[in-house]
Amino acid sequence: MKKNKLVPFILVLFLLDALSVLGKNNAVASELSKTVDEVLERSVSQYTLLAKNLKSNEWPRTWENNQLHTVSEYGWISGFYPGTLVYLYEFSGDDFLWSEVESRLRNMEEVQFFTEHHDLGFMMYCSFGNAFRLTRDPYYESILVQSAKSLASRFDPRVGSIKSWDQVKSLDGTRMLEFPVIIDNLMNLELLFFASKATGDPYYRLIAEKHAKTTLKNHVRPDFSSYHVVDYDSLTGDVRSRETQQGFANNSTWSRGQAWGIYGFTMVYRETKDSAFLEAARKMADFFLDHPNLPEDKIPYWDFNVGQPGYLPTWKYDPARYPQVPRDVSAAAIVASALIELSGFVDAETGRKYRKAAKEMLTSMSSPAYLAEEGSNGGFILKHASGGVPGNHEVDVPLSYADYYFIEALMRWRERM
């Protein structure tokens, strides 16, 4: 029987082609890695400027109309600024940044006892959690455990969730919500998982898992888009309504809410290894990335369904107010960071898709279209985030949490890619 002489030749061509693709991919990764370091260096300069403009009792929120807007240590976003500083110190070794971290954390100690809303994870894990990750200082660990206790006090076993807010009206202003839970709340669960590992007490992990399962059941639609708010009956645990506070319509998909879901379920899968959470993260990511209304540069509009037939806002929507639909770079930053981690939990082909999307998002955010020039933007790093469009609040401005997740994504890329 004659041997087919074409087979070895075809194999050689295949190997050469594979090596060529690998070389191109490595070159692209290397090019982005160079950009990542340049952006991180600029970010160090920006946050040095921002730090010098802050008083000791102020935490940065945004820069709008050439004015710095801040919150107290009890603002839900207070943890993002020191958390970003930790990442930038980790990159640069700049002692000024670490001194600012230590100063901020001292001024946030009492927040560990705060129980008035669900954002202890954002406030304490993004700040003290990052500091503990870097130092392993038991002082930070003890504050994190107490913060988890405070967060756990808001869990209700009848509902199977941690209550987000105590007093809030529906977006149309017609009724009070009884037991509102927002999809953002997934992000706070990492603090609870940490506390169980730190103390050996499974309670924190168990309520985190229960909350995540309830969120998966009631916030995620069959197509793996998401509701922003689910309101429950506090006595029976039944769903009273599914609606929005920051999206276009109750049945639309608010892009940052979808981002919270992708990131949150990825983190919950990491902590539990429950495949239902991995499926949720993956399919929510696919919804985001494959959506026909995602712009080519991968920086989403603030909602995927603005002005589309079948999506009716309960608030007074005036398209003339924003002739161009506002983007939300914070949603892109959250998703990019999540995709880098999620890519390590899925099959090779899906992982390549997620890494490619993360690279495209980071490339866009590192371009002049979204990255602030050094010395501008009040010291914030990114431009074009949107906090609350329905209330005409923080639209097309820098936001501290956009910076945080962007820097986290850059550091993750630098470490893993």
C-alpha cells in the first residue's frame, strides 16, 4: 500500500500556520502588556493628583463641571478609592500611595459596624480586602470579619436574600418597595466567603450561596439578560415585582447590572464550584458580548434597549436630553475584569473569545477616547461613565468605581495573560 506523501506536508503546513497564529497572538498580547504598564504609570500620576485634592474626610466620587464631588466614608463607593490605591501601589511601589491607603483605612474603621444598606462588600472588601491580600495583616482581617457580620445582619431566611435598601420608592414614584434586592448585591458576597474562610464558620458562606441562588432564580431572565431590582414580600418571600432603578425600562437590560451579574456569578463559582453559577456567568457574558447593540469598541451604552419598541420607561424619558445615548465605561471595566477570570474556568475556545473581548475593551479604554490625559479629569483615570441616567445624575462623567475595575482588569491582565 502506498503512503500518502501529502500527509506529512499538510501536517508541516498546519504546524507552521499554528506557530504563525501563536506568534501573532503573542505579539498582540505583548503590545497590550506594554500599553497596560504605560496606562498604570499614568494612573499613578492621576491618583497622586487626586489624593492631593482631597481632604481627610472626603472620598472621591466624580469630577463634574470642573469640580470634585466626594462622599463620606459611609458612601457606598468609599472603598473604591483606597482599593485602587492598593493596586497602584502594588504596581509602582510608590510609598506616597501606601501612606494614603493607610490614612484612608484608619478613617474607615468604624464602617465595619455599618448596617444601613448592603454595600459593605464594596466599602470594605475592595479596600481592606485588597490591603489584606497584599499584607496579610491580621488587623485588616479582623475588620473584614466584623464587616461580614454587619452585612449578614441584613439576610432574611424567608426571602433567601440580603436586603439591599431599607426605604426606596419605585422609579415611577408610586409605591414603596418592601424588600428590594438589586443585582449589584452579588458583588458584596465575596466579603462573606472571605469571612467563612477566615473564621471557619460556614454561616457566612451558606447565606452567600443562598443569596446567589435566589438572585439566579429571580433576577436572571431565560435569555440570561437581567433585572436590576426584585422586590419581595418580606413575610412570604414571594416576588412582588421585577423592575429597575437605573435602567431604561423595567424589562430592559441595564448594562452595568448585566456586568455585576457576570462578575458576581464568576466570583461565586470560584468560591463554590457550583456549575449553575458558571453557566450563569458564561451565558450572561455571551448575552453582553453578542448583543447587536454593543458598539464596535465594546464600550456599552448605559442600557442595551434605549428607545427600542417594547421597552417603555416608567420615568419621563426625553430623547432630546441626550441626542447620543450615553455610554458607561464602568460597565466595560467590570466586564473586562470578570472576563479575564472567567476565561480560566471555561473550555479553550470560549476562553479565547473572552480574552479577546477583554483585550478589545482594555484597548478601547486605554485609548484617548476614554483615557484621561495626564493632569486632567480631576485626577480620575477614565472618562465617559454614567451613574444614574433616569435621574440625570452623573451622566458621561468619571466615576471612582469605573477606575477601580479598570485598574483591577489591567492588573489581572498583567498577571495572567
